[in-house]
Amino acid sequence: MHEDHGKEEREEFGELIKFTFAGFAGGLGLGWLFDRLGFQQNPLGEWLVRVLAGEGESLLEGIFAIRKKIAGEVHSLAQAYGWGKLVGMTVPWWVDLISRLAGVDVYGWEGFYIPYLYAMSDQIGANVAGFIYLYRHEGNLGRTFRRYRGNPVMLASLFVILIVPFGLLTARLLGFSPTTNLFVALETIAANLCWLPPLVGVVVERRKRRR
């Protein structure tokens, strides 16, 4: 039974990785198209590009989690991850809009948090959902934190959440500015390390299977 669950978990995390790279491809393609059409620095165009490049996988992962729920399959960490990403993905939309209305230079260093949120707000949601999933299984905060610290997927998720803003801020301070839709897509993709935690999940489950 444990082996079957491990196989299911591994396959589900594998699907999440595919979703992420599908979003990357969509963001790059849309960014290239908008640039060809002359829509550089268009707020709506940039929003669409960032949604695909930074959150395209969240839509697909949310559908994945809903599909598993409807099918009545056993709730897993991968599914909790998908639900969390779906819930967290709308946060940057409002932050982006409010920032523009407030006059923030979204192309300068002070706007670095916008691509961060597009790339990582869903990851933050996934991390929180993963913690809740572990807590429901343990029923105790102390044991939950111990399982969290011992879970490579959750630790990889926390790592990318904490490291990405430093990379984005550094790039902006060094002069990078996403003044085209293609640059918007590339910046968001570079910040979107959401593929790393599921990859860790796949590797861990494969090692368990070999043992």
C-alpha cells in the first residue's frame, strides 16, 4: 500500500513539473506575440504574460487537484500543493494594479516585488497548504513542524520562496528592466522556481522505491 501511494505521489509531482514548463512556453509565446504587435509596456499585456509565465502552472495544477477530488482519489501532498497554488495565484494581480495606480515604477528596482509575487505567491500558497496537509495528518503542531523540517519538498519550497526576491532585486539594481513583454516573460520565468519542489518530490519518491 505504501509503495502504491509513493508511486502515485511521484506521478503527481511529475505532472506538476510538466504544468510549470507548459506555463513557461505559453508566457514566452505570448510575450513574443505582444511585442510583435507593438504592445510593449501595456499593463494588460504584461499581466497576461506574467500570469502564464509565473502562474500558468497554477491554473493547470488547480484543475489537476479538482480532477483528483472529483475522482474521489486519496488526498495527497501533491494535491494539497495544487490547491494552495490555485488559491494563492490572485494575490499579485491586485498588488500589481494597486502599485501602478500608486505610481510605483514597475520597471525600476522598486518594482522587483511584482514579478516575485507573480512567480511565488502561488508557491507560498502551496507551502501553506502543504503545512495544513501535514497538520491534518499529525494533529499536533510539534509533530507537524518535525515532519515539515524532514520533508524535502516543503524545505525546497521554503528555499525558493526566500531566495528568489534577492535574485530579482539584484538583477534590477544591476540595470535589468522588463521594458518588453519578452523581458517580462523571461524575468518571471527566471523567478519561477516552482518546478524545483515537485522535482525534489519525484527524486525522493524514486529513491524510496529503490530501497
